[in-house]
Amino acid sequence: MTFKFDKLYRLGAWGAAACMVAICALIALQVTFRLVDALLVLIGFSRLGVSITGVSEMASYLLVGATFLGLAYTFVHHAHIRVTLLISRLPSVVRVWFEVFGLLIAVVISLLLAYGLVGLARESLQYNDVSSGFLSIPLWIPQSVLVVGVGLLALALLEALWIALRIAIHDPASFREATAIDDNEAH
């Protein structure tokens, strides 16, 4: 399958990667500060006492961002786990309709989730909700990242559903499930 919005999904993947790099940088910086303090104490000096407040809180929000921003990219590059033991044994004409049915369910669930997350972010913005940690992060910020990630996934699912429906209606015998090997052949 060729996805028209692949650049948008890649942008989400780059956002997920940036979140992971930020997590690594924060943790590495915190560990470095602790090592410097330990070395200073070891050689007889006093500690610097430098630390990043709320590292675990920031890392948890960044982890959520990395997870949700990468959903669409992971889907379009066939990296989600799929159990196809039964479906793979069916003829293409039947299998394509199972694919359409599964994608339809996934689209409905992702759109409902996106709708609920938009309402949650709107409510957090309206009531000025903040996190309950060392840092008072406005909750609409991480919730907006959730909305973007689920929105991208819904778009990818809609696009896959459209492609599967076209195949199911016009030429169901030509349907074959996409795999990661197909991706490598296309590039």
C-alpha cells in the first residue's frame, strides 16, 4: 500500500524520536550531575548539588508523546503486531473483506478516542488543570500530543480503509496483506 500522507506520518515519527532523544538527554544529564557530585565527594570537595527538578515527570510525558506520535508511522510501516493465523489461510476475496471489517472497527475506535481526547484537552484548558508534581505543567499540552498522535493514527487507518475498500470492490482477487518486506522492496 502506498500512503498519500506518509510524510505526515514520518513527521509524527520524528516527533516521537525527538521525545525519545529528550528522555535520554534528561536522564543522562541527571546521571552526569550525580556522578560529578560523587566524584567531588570522593576527592574531598563538597557537592555541587545540581539536579533537574521533575525529571521523572518530564520523562513520563515525553514517553507518552513518543508512544502516541509514533502510532501512525508504525501502522503504515506494518510494525504493529497482527495475528493472522486464521485470516492468512483464507482466499484473497474473503480476506480483503476481513481486512475492511477490521480497519472499520479500528477507525471507529480511533475516532472515538480522538473525540474523547479533544474533549479532555479542551476541559483541561478551560479549567487550567496542571500536573500534580514538582512542575506545574498545564495538562492540555501533553493531552494535545495525545490528540495529534491518535489523529494521525485515525488518518492512517482511514487511508488504509479507503485503499482496502477500493481493492475489495474493484479487484478482490489481487489483495494481499502488506508486510514489512513489501516496505523494503518499495524503497
